[in-house]
Amino acid sequence: MSSSDLPVREIPGSYGIPFFTPIANRLEYFYADGGRDQYFKSRVEKYQSTVFRANMPPGPFVASDPKCIIVLDAKSFPILFDVSKVEKKNVFTGTYVPSTQLTGGYRVLAYLDPSEPRHAQLKNLLFYLLKSSSSRVIPKFQETYTELFTSLEADLKTNGKAKFNDVGEQAAFRFLGRAYFQVNPETTKLGKSAPTLITAWVLFSLSPQISLGLPWFLEDPIIHFFQLPPILIKSSYQKLYDYFLPVSAPYLLYAATLGIPADEAVHNILYAVCFNTFGGIKIQFPNTLKWLARAGSDLHVKLAKEIRTIIKTVGFGSVTTAAIELMPLMKSVVYEVLRIDPPVPLQFGKAKVDLTIESHDAQFNVKKGEMIFGYQPFATKDPKIFDRPEEFIPDRFVGDGANLLKYVAWSNGPETEATSVDNKTCAGKDFVVLITRLFVIEFFRRYDTFTADSVDSELGATVTITSLTKATS
């Protein structure tokens, strides 16, 4: 059915009684059986629509206005990427905005709309950081993750199992220090404290939007009613800043040419590395292991064969970008993880103008100023786009399946579109895809197969490796 043939429908749903309904909705969203997935699913069934009105946490008192238009299918979801129609100013965390005291007094890049002059300057700074460090990514990744695998093997031998997350987070920050700044952060005053410091700081930034898994009567009053006071995390953040100030020196000269003061540049580099990149790896790598473990040894054998053959014949024994591009199954596996388990599930945008949203079944009129919210795990598991959408299908994007990549939107934009200063697609979009590919490659260069247990949460999987079978060929 063409767009012109779609019926125009009033957006269903209600925001209820001010103050009281948003609180009731928040409790349902975080603590009812089924959690946020059920929160959305029940309303899709009630309204027979993937577009509807609902309150989004946190509600009073943290958010000034919890009312949102929800979009949950692959056709309506892309409205959130069209910056000619939606504003991205101060919507990164949705219906509330964390205090700028958590970011050195600055509105960092994530909270800027592309129409703001500083957006292009800061995004260009991050592009420069990525370009300048590109030649170090593969060798430093191999160095760091060889250390990680050696550590996991030792834990497995000693304890009969190896917990991945904590050592994985240490490795992630160590790799980023080596690749971006040519410094092992563990040899600085920061030592091994970075993952703990970052996790605490992120909690203060995101607390109204997340659940820690505590009973509602303890958790809700503490982290959802009010923003946690930034003063409580100031010393932790200062330790991170004190690390980033000297190591960022090579990039501050370039920042000056863009008209960005050094202090503002450091806070933005810190945010990009700690919140965006480290935070993404913290979720993405355990999720990748989780899905690989669940897929089983047949997939492992295929991946190991593809990876090792291409490295031998195309890379002449080395991992190169050209060799990586010739591994279709490995690439598909990475995209499938990003599809089924996107690391950033919530996207927001505020209508800049009166506009029309289209779902598969209808058109809906939206007024200027209304907040639009998309829950990505529903959009990227749209049954009208993806066959068996709830299943992890490793070769989904092989061959003609690559045509589906335009519906993979983990980076705040379609996978088929490039990041630029004119959009809000993650500056490190290609970097994240590359290092996730490297993770799979290095894993199956070293191991034929493995087993692992995992526990899901909205903050990513917790993975415990129970066996590792070293490569035999």
C-alpha cells in the first residue's frame, strides 16, 4: 500500500491524570511482570497500533513532561533520524536532562542538535580522534585481547569458570587508552579504577531511566523521583578528567583550530570515550558472547573456518581491513547481534514542525513540539520486515540479506547511511562495528568453540564462560 493510500488515523492512547498516571506508568514500566517490553506490547495490543501515546519514565519530578508519541515499527521509527523534522536538542536521555555539572558545566555533543554551531565542531573533533588513531586499532586490539583471553583461560583453569564482564571492562578501557592516546591507563594514577568510576558516573547520568533490579519500594524513591546529586560523584569524575587532560593533548591543538576551548574539548572527549565507546563495549561484547554461546558449536566451526581461511589467504597471516570485508558470515553475525540486542534501545526526538508519521497501516499527524519516542528492539524485530524476528539467525545479512541493513539502526541512524556533522548518527559508528568484528575474529582465531552461561538485564548480559576449546588448526 502506498503512503497516499494509508488511512489517516488519530493517534490512540491517553496520558491519564497528571502526576498520578505517570507515576503508575513508571512502576509498570520498571517493575511489572515483563518490564518495559510488556509495557509497550500491552499497548500495541490494546490500541491495535504500533504508534500511540503514552507516558515515558521518569515522570514527576525529574521530567518536566513525560508525554510521548511512541513509535515501535520499522516504518515509523526512522522519523527519529530525520533532523529536518525532529529536534535532537537535549533529548539524548529522553524526557529529562541530566545536570551539566556531570559534564564539566558543558552541554556535550550528545545533547546538541545538528543546527547548533558547536555540534559540527565537536563532531569533527571526534572524527579527527578516530582518524588519527585508526592505524593503532587492530594491533592494540590484538595486544589487549590476547591479554584478556590469557586471563580468562587462567580463571577457567583455576575456578572451572571465568566471569567475563569485569575483566572485559578492564580490557576495553585499556584498549581505548592504547588506541586513542598511546597510553595504558593502568600505568597512570587512574590504575584499574576507570570501569568503576565510569559506571558510577553513568548511574548518576541515567538513574531516572534505568532499573538496578532492586525492589521497587527501595529503588524507585531513590533513583527515579529525583536526579542523584552531582556533588556526590564529583571526585570520581575529577579522577577521570585528570587522566584525560594530559592524554588528550594531541587532540587539543586541533580542537583550538575548530574554536573549541581546551576544557570543553576534554570533557567531550571524556564523554565520547567513557559514556559512548566504553559504555557501548561494556554492553556489546558480553551480548555478542551471549548470542554466540546460545548459537552453539556448529556456528563456531563455520566462523573459525571462514576467519582463519581468509586471514591465511587474503591477509597472509595478518588481520587486515581488506580481509575483514571478505568474511560475510562473521559480518552478518555482528549485524545480527546489533539488530536483536541494540546497545542503545531508547531514542527520542521533538517535532520541529507539524509532521506526519507513517506506520505499516496508517498515517498519524504530529504537532510541532510533541516528543516522539522509539523503542528500538521492537523496530528491529518488526515481523513485517524480518523473518523469525525474535530468533538469532547468524547468516541473516549474507547475500541478499544485506538489503535488510537499512533497518538496523543501533547507531541512531540506518546502518546503510554514513555518520556526518549533519546528522545524529554515532560518530564512532564504523569504529564500533570494526572492533566488534575484531572481537569475533580474535576469539575464533584462538578457539574452536566455547560454552557460556548468561543472565540478561537492561544493562546488558552478564556472561560466565564455562569452557574454551583452543584452536586445533
